Amino acid sequence: MFLSLRAEVEAALEAALAELEFPTDDLGIEEPPEDVESVLASSVAFRLASEAGAPPPQVAGRLAESIDADELTYVAEIQTQGPYLNFLPSDAYFAQTLETATDKSYGALEDRETSVVVEHTSANPTGPVHVGRARNPIIGDAVANLLEFAGYDVDRHYYVNDAGRQIATFTWAYETFDESDLETEPERDRIEYDLVRYYRIGNAFLEDGPEDEVEAAEAEIESIMQGLESGDEEAYERVSEVVDQVLSGMKGCLERLPAEFDEFVKETRFMRNEATDDVVERLKELDEAVYEDEAWQLELEDHGLDNNLVFLRSDGTSLYATRDLAHHEWKFDNYDRAVTILGEDHKLQAKQITTTLELLGTDTDDLRQVLYSYVNLPEGKMSTRRGTGVDLDDLLDEAIDRAREEVEDRLDDRIRDDDLDEDDIERIAHQVGIGAVRYDIVSKQPTKAITFEWEQALDFEAQSAPYVQYVHARCCGILEEAGLDPETDLAAQDIELDALDADLLETQAERDLLETIARLPAVIDEAADDLEPHQIATYTREFADRFNAFYRECPVLADDVDTEVRAARLALVAASKHTVANALSILGVEPPRSM
RNA sequence: GGGCACGUAGCUCAGUCCGGAAAGAGCGUCGGACUUCUAAUCCGACGGUCGUGGGUUCAAAUCCCAUCGUGCCCGCCA
């Protein structure tokens, strides 16, 4: 409803400005501070003062007079407060908000008939997912959810690097070493924990093995890469045996978040179908192409990039960037827009790709990157190859364990007599534990650096998931107590919606809550435009504050509450439930029915 | 050395893109509230030269310039 109100205010203000012969290019629309009653304001009078030859408050007054609030649906009144114009919401604004928000899909925006591919995670299939890159699936999944909710047709892709030197090395190590060569046991009973040991021992061997043997190994690795390059089926199968196994394990880990994908797109796909060769041929034709030191490169200085981009090695093999160009052209053959979630260390590479795609004739306006800074340990970087780092599995296990302890601790002093059984405790431990980890990461701006510390990552207090989840549980508790099903649209249940009267919600707490609910679609719209899911997290926190104020001040089911007020408040609770459930689901945080 | 990002309360962060209403949360500290729909909650107090210095503007945490600190990047790696 907020979006409609804003559109209405903009139109009215623009008309008023035109009528008074003022410029209409900047309406100065803004959201007022909390202690102001209006839902929308304008500071346009400041800018008009000199032109009007009158002080801002007078200009504001003239503008307010020239807008007739009676002609507006969602605005009841226009007040001036000094130089500011304040637009106060009408009864219709509240009534329509209450009505639309009792639908369980509240907040979902209209279909935009635009497809978008969100590529995220894309971690090399070399071993267990560690916390250093855990930001990627968590942010990526939230961005995908957000775009979906905002009306886009979304596919989620994981780009599998199965053609690089790392994977060739892994394949060689896997084929060369035996279980008996390994000095350690797998840290966990899942395939990637088993196989990463070969990768690590292989890398160690290449670093300080006997010189002649290392040379032979390098030659073998080189031949695997040449095989892949020439589309040799045998090389592909050898590599696949490693890649597919490791990837299936990593997939298992990511499903715990859960982060799921529509497609795992392999790099080799673009070698096997010759798209990469085609890209190479076209790159050679570019004015920027040079053949230097026996390698083909692109000079991108004129495009603001100092370093040359090598796209064909002197041995004739392609590079990651070359294949990624073919990959991106394929994306735009199949989707209207493409979004990639990337670590900040890939920023330069992303710029090179974008610039080069443009040179190849792809319009890159619809290609956007979300960059996040890596999570490091206090003692330094995490590395799969060296085996330093905290596994995401361990973090999730620990989070669930701690959440379980919390539930059990609280069991004794519960007031509510709802008998949580073992399944409930386990369910809550999972929802809260994993929710807390995700919320902690998704609620911060991705560009901020994070140093991983256990205590901080597992802090359930603070402004964390459980705080917001608790509000959802409270909503469900009230609805269930009233004999309603929280998961179902209110309209489909045994409650007189027609008789529902938003006017009965007259306390400040009720009005504030309803105003906050009204903003959800606008928040989703803007967060989706900006690709910033943390805006949703900020919103959930504010929403929870508002709901708790309502909860404190407005009993719903108490005996002395008038029947009609009770119905109106129940509707408000149902609307709140859908609002918080949907906002949390965008963040990938589960909304518990009880906790 | 060059490029990019970040710097807001003791700590963790919103707000910065798009300048406007005496800077907002949470944690921590201190003091209060459970015969009432779940106290993982709520109420109150304390806490700030928005890194620093200039500039633009009626108005700057927000825009511009400079500077300091931290991180990332500058491979025929991915």
C-alpha cells in the first residue's frame, strides 16, 4: 500500500508544483523521522524559497493549500511543519493494508516477465565448504529469493570449475596416491572430506617431492589439461570422477543451509561444445587483441584496465576467463538478466569480463555483480589446499547444539503449557541455530570485512534471528489459540472478513504496526533493485520492535476485549504473521511455529 | 607504487547510492516489569568531535578534494 501512497503523493505534489509554476524535477520526497505522524514527507519547499521569494515555511503552506486531500485515496490530510509537508495516511490506507496483508503471499510483487539467472557459490570442487566462503551461498540464496519475491523468474546456478589446473592436479593426485599414502582420517563421513586428503597430499608432494617425480607429475597434469582443451572424452571422464564426487558432498553441505540450485553448470561444457573456441576466434579479431610472448592477449588500457587479459596460453589452452566469457554469452542467450555473487578478490576479473563482453557485442547493462568481502580467521585466511579454516558443517553443528541447549534451558520456566516434545526441540534447534548463522551474515552489508569468531557467530542475543523468529512464534501462538490456522489465508477461514474494520485499530501501537506492515512491498522492491537483502533484515528488526510494542499494549484474546476489536486485532496478527514469515523466508531463515 | 572497498557509542552494526526534521539499534553496564495471547520479551538510565583536515550548500555521517588507518586486487592461477 505504501507504493500506491507514494505514487499518489508524487502525482499530487507534481501537479501542485506545476500549478504554482515551480520546477517539478525534484519533489524532495522522503520518509519522516519516527516521531512525526506522517508516512511520507517532502522538503521541496527549501529549494523553492529563493525562486518564490518567500521563506520555506510559507512556500510549504502554499503547496499544502493547493493540494486537495479529499481527492486523494490514501492521504487523509496534508500538514505543514515548518518547511516540511507531511502526508498523513487515510482510513482507506489502513483498511486496504489490513486486507491485502492477511493474504499469505503478502509482499510478493507482480510478475515482471523477466528472467534472471543468479550465479552464486561456485566454489571450486576441491574439498569441504569452509566458512571463508559461506557468505556466498547465504547472500546468493537470499538475493535469489528476493528477486523471486520481487516478481522475477529466477534460476539459481552453481558454476563448476572442472577445467582448471587445480582440478587437473586433484585428478592426478586422486589417481596417483592410495589410501595407504594418506596420513589422516577424514574429518567427517562425507565424500568430499575423504577425497580432499588426496588433493592436499598431492599439493604437498608438488611442493617438496623429489624433483624428477614432480616433473613427471607436472607433465601428467599438463596432459590432462591438454586433453580437456581438445575435447578428449577420456580426460573429461577422469576429471569427472573426482569432480562429481566432491561436488555431491559439497552439495550435501549446502543443502543444510539450505541453498539449492536449479543447475550445476560445468566449465567443460563450453569447451566441449566449442563455444570457447568460438570466443577465442572472435577475440583475436578485436582491435584490442595482440599476440605477445607467444600468447594471445587483450589490451584493455583504453577501457580503464591496466593489465592485459591473456585469453590463450602459449601452449594453446584457454584460461578461466576465456571460458567464463563463453559462459556469460550463454547466460544472455537464455536469460534477460544475470547476477553473480562474487568475493571481492574477483572484482578485477569481473570488470575484465564485463569490459570484454561489451567488446564482443553483449550489452552488459543487465549483468550485475554482488561483491562481498571474505571471512577470515583471526590468524589469517582459510584455505582448502592447506587445510586451514573452519568447515561450514562444523559451524552449523555447533549452532544447532547451542540452540538445543537454549531450548532445553528454557523448558523449565516456560509459562505456556504446550508440551514441546523431542521432535519440537530438534525442530526448534535447527530453525534457530541455522537461522542465527544465516541472519548474522545476511543482515550486514556484504562489503564489510568479517573476522570469524565463534562467540560472535553464535551469539543468539543481539539483533539476531531468534529475536525475529520469536515474533513469528508469538503470532502463531495467538492465532492458534483463537482457533485459526496461521498458514492459511484469513479469507479462507472462519472469520468475518467483511465486517472487519481497520478503524477499530486506533491505538498508536496498532497504527504503527500497520504502517510498518504496509511498507513491506516497497522494501522488497527497493532491496531487489539494489540487490541488497540486508535491507530486508533491517526491516524485520524494525517490524519485530513494532510488533512487540503492539503485543505489550494490545491484548487480543483477553476477556474484556470487545468482539469486533478482537476480530480486527486477530486480522492484524495474521497480517503480521505473513509479513514476518515472508520477510524471513527471503532471508532463508525459517519461521518457527513455536519456540 | 597504482586501483577498489571499509572507518558511525567500549563491542557488533543500521543510516551513505538519492544531502533535509537536534545522529538510530543491539550487546555490555546500572535500575525496573512474568496470577494477563510464550520473559528468546518489554520499560528506563548511561554512552557519539559519524577516522582527520579542507571545500560545496540555506542544510553534510551522506556530495567533492586531501590525508591517515585497515582489508582486497594488480599471474600464460582460479
